[in-house]
Amino acid sequence: MKRMETKILKVSPRYPEVDKLKIAAQIIKRGGTAAFPTETVYGLGANGLNPAAIKKIFWAKGRPLDNPLILHIAEINELGALVKEVSFQAEKLISKFWPGPITLVFKKSFIVPDEATAGLDTVAIRMPANSIARMLIRLSECPIAAPSANLSGKPSPTKVEHVIADLLGKVDLIIDGGDTPVGVESTVIDVTRTPPMILRPGGITREQLEEVLGEIRVDQMLDLKNGKPRSPGLKYRHYSPDAQVIVIEGAPKNRVKKIKTLLREKRNQGLKVGVMCVDETLKMYENIPNVLSMGKEKRPETIAPNMYNCLRGFDLKGVDVILVEGISERGMGLAIMNRLRKAAGFNVIKV
Ligand code: AMP
Ligand code: MG
């Protein structure tokens, strides 16, 4: 397909203007593509029941065809038509966490096209909490299939600039609805199994899920370099900037010491280096250029909204190597470390 004209539409995240979203809904109804904000990251949407429209998403992102999409709905009563059954465990999760950053994997009904699920007999469904996203789905009168609105393999978009950089000329519309507050993708949980299994850690934490469900499992293939995770998307190199990424994990003091050693080595090789640290360690890098804090390690939910922007920002600065401090996997730290290790292509140093 050739480059197309992409409209950019600014919409208020607090008080979304219906007239503007009607324009976006028309595009979706006619089989086009529109990027829109959700509370996790920006999504690239198309009519989730229209195979030709879904194919445009894969084309625009350069997404491998065996990586299924998430269907987004606006109301609980839209779920029944898309799935075979809703288990008791699923009901508990829905009543506690929807709308919100968690995606449930169900057995799919016959109306869900194979293009959306990459041929699987299961379908991933989420009800986003962002008001632009909800109103857009309602006005489009169909479930919206939407992966993250980035080029496949790149860091996910948490700002409209990220979407524009990746998708201008490849989609019909980009809605500018401000920064996405959660900053990391939804948790994907398979509720066709007992106990349910986390296939991708995300915006709802393992601890929050355990509180509601008691026992849950976490896909052990998640962080294995050569493993085959049950969430097909996770087997690809992902979330990666152009620069090489190295993650350094361990106690804060040891991490900083190792990073300083690596910094000297890389700079001696003539490479431009960036460092992503945390508020707690920032002062240990005094007088070193290109050091950014992602947020507080103690509160990983402050790190998530900055992580992808830091990775993309260093690419814009022409950095060759990004050294990233690994953090504790408590709470949202599990999702953050999953993304950072993948961004690094599993180039992880433990100290
Ligand atoms: P993204 O849209 O970039 O957030 O990617 C969607 C994620 O959901 C990918 O990791 C997919 O592999 C995962 N996913 C979508 N549908 C399914 C499914 N039916 N079973 C397991 N994982 C799924
Ligand atoms: Mg993605």
C-alpha cells in the first residue's frame, strides 16, 4: 500500500468533543484506521469484526501476522456476543477491574474473525478506562481491534508524538488526546485455564490479581530468550529503540558502580551513552551527561509513564548505547522489567 494522508485531531481527554469523535467513528465504520489514546498506551484501532480493516493494522505496524490483537469494548453487555463463556473467575476480574488496564483471554465466538486472533480459538478482550477510547468505541458501534500504535518492535507510544513519528502516512487518523497515564500495556490473563494464568504482566499487578482470585499462575516463558510464551506477541524482539540497550540488575549501589564502569568503556570506544536510572540513584551520577531518571523505584507506577519516552528520547539524541537500571519486580515493577529486558534483547547484567 502507498502512503496515505493522515488527519490529526486534537480531542480533550477530560471532555471529549462528540462531533470530533464522530469523524473518527466514521473512519472506523468505513473500514479505516484511527490511533487513539487509552489509559495504558496509544492504540491503533480498526473495526474488529471486519477482516479487511484488521489487515490495515498489520500493514501499518509491520506486525507479524501470527500476533493476535486485543478487541476493545465500551460496555460489559458487548462481551457476550464475542465469547463462548464467561467463567466465575472472569466475572470476578471484570467486576473488579473493568474498565481498566487488564485484558482477558476467552474462547472466541464464531463472529470474531480469524484475522483478529491470528487463527487462535481464543480472543483477547479489554474495556479501556480512557473516556476518548470509550466514546470512540460507542460511536463506532463495533468492537475496536487495537494493538499499540507503534511500529512493530519499537517502544510503545505514550505520547501522540510517538504515534506521529511511527505511523504518519500509514493510518487514516491520529487522535491527540494527551499523554497516557499508566504508560505500560494491559495485563493479559488467560481465564480459560484454572487457575488463570498471566500471559503478559501489565497495568494491573500480580498482587492485585491474587487478592481477587487467590491462586494465579504466571507464564514461565515470559522472560526466556528462546522460550515460546503463550501470548504470541511476546516472542518477538519488542519495545526496542535503535540504540543498543543493556539492563543492569542488582542492589542500587552495585548497579550504579557497574554502569559507571561500562560508561567509561563505551565512551573510550567513541560511543555516545545514555543512562536511565531512578530518583533514588540520580544523585550518584553527578556531573555525568545524558542521565535521566525514570521515576521512583519505590513507586514503580511513577516509572511506567516515562520508560518508553526515555528510550525514544535517547534515540532522538543519537545515543548509541542506553544503560538502564533494573528495578525490583514488586507491583508494576514486574511489567516494567518484562519490557526493559525485552527492549534489551535480554542483554542483562546481574551484579
Ligand atoms: P499489543 O496490542 O501490542 O498490546 O499486543 C497484544 C498482546 O495480546 C500481544 O502480546 C498478544 O500476543 C496478546 N494476545 C492477543 N490475543 C491473544 C490470545 N487470544 N491469546 C493470548 N495472547 C493474546
Ligand atoms: Mg505492542
